[in-house]
Amino acid sequence: MTDHLQQTPEVKERFAQIYEREAILEVQHLGKRYVTAKGETEALRDINFRVHRRELVCVIGPSGCGKSTLIRILAGLESLSSGAVLVDGKPVSGPGRDRGMVFQGYSLFPWLTVKGNVMFGPEMSGHPHNIADGMARQWLELVGLTKFADAYPHELSGGMRQRVAIARALVNEPRILLMDEPFGALDAQTRAKMQSHLLDIWKNLDITILFITHDLDEAIYLADRILVLKAHPGEVQELIEVPVPRPRTPGQSMTAEFRATRAHLESLIHPPEVEAGTPEEAAVLGQSHMIRFTNVTDNVE
């Protein structure tokens, strides 16, 4: 908890209830290194955090901090170099049905219908066709796409395709839904609708969500807590309890709690630039900001 982000008694009670629940996901001293032709690169260093059952945690950080690498490790799609990832106390050693994954790209099979895409997981798990069909219809109803069951992905809007991707991830009834900037490619209006739709799904399911985003407003609107990473290598900078009450509404972006949280995140992600210490340094900085590519005669400021 960040001390100067004040919480109401209702918000404090909500976090007390969250921390009473079991930890679904535990990340212990996680590290990731890559070996390249130029030598070893450290992408993540000593990452530690827990996510409790039915909690929604967002992960943010500057470009290059390793957000996508982290979530791919949690999904079992990439190996770690050190530490451990535990789901329900068991080490993660690869992909599993206990974790569903939604990518920024829609990652749907273009040759399958909407229903066929959602049925794919259950059929691969050995469910008979009629059972998989019923499961797919149930989840398509939940995400509001029953009328489009026989459509193909190219016939859908971006938001609808992402709803199919969410249904396909949830049909296997995972304990955790991992989402890697799933709304990043959507326009602002569709993105806002998808955020509200995700919260509606989350409220009605026994699901825990870890959500990667670069959008600070999105993180505050969605999350119970926000994990802030710093870059080069990615390390935990802070784990913030969001003081904005639930249920969340778009109008809360103007409240004092929302604005204070956003200002604090801005200070972590985009710290003030260090001022030059000497007149000579100031002159060099000034020159670096005065590069011109053409002869400009009009004063536009």
C-alpha cells in the first residue's frame, strides 16, 4: 500500500477480504536471462508477488520492462532462469488448463467458425462433440455472441473477435486468466466497452485475472492492485492497492482517488528528468532540444 493513496473504510474492508482468500498464484524470486551473440541480457530480476483468488491484478511498466516476458513465463510458454512460479502451490513447468491466455492479437483459427474456435479446447481435452458444442454455446452466451456462433473471425469486429478469444480461454474453466494487452489494438470506444464487459464477466465467475497493460487509466479502472515494474532489467518497483471503490464506472476517472492514483503511477513510470547540474550541462541539454531539420521562419509558439 502506498501511504499517500488514502482509502475509505469500505476499500480497506475489501482488501482485508481479498487477503483472507488463498493465494492462487505465487511468484518467487523469478529471474529471466537471455544469451545472445553479444552476451547475456537480464530481462527480469527477483520478481516476487502473490495473486489471491478472484483478484484482478494489472501489471504496468515502461517499454522494455519485461511485462510480456513475465506473462509468457506465468503461462508456461517460456522458461524461467531462476526462482519459481506456483499455481495452487504446484510449480509451473509448461502450459496447463489451470491457466487461460488471451493475447493482444486475436489468435483465432480463421478456418473455424466462432463456435468452432471455442469448441477447440474441449475437443482437444477429449470431450465428445455434443458436449463441447454445449460448452461453447454456454460461453458464447456469456460473452454475448450467440447470434454469431456460425460466423467466421474475418466477419467480426475487433472487439467481437477478442470476446471470442476470451470465451475460448474461459471454456476450459482455468483458475487464472492471463491477458497480455488484450485491448491494445482496439479503438477507444470499443476498448472502453470491452473493459466494462471484462468486469461483468469477472464479477460472475470464480476467476482470477492477471492483466498486462501500458494504459494507466485502464489499469486503475480494472485492477484491485497494480504491479509496477521498472525496466532494464524488469524489477518490482511497487505493488499498489487501488483506492477507487467498486463497482467501477467510467465517471470515476474524475474522482480524487482516481486522479491521485494516476499521478502516482505517472511519477513511477515517467519520473521527472534530472536537471543539468552546471551551466555547461544545461547548454548541452538546450542544444540537444533545439535540433531543426528545416529553416523555420514562422514563430508558432
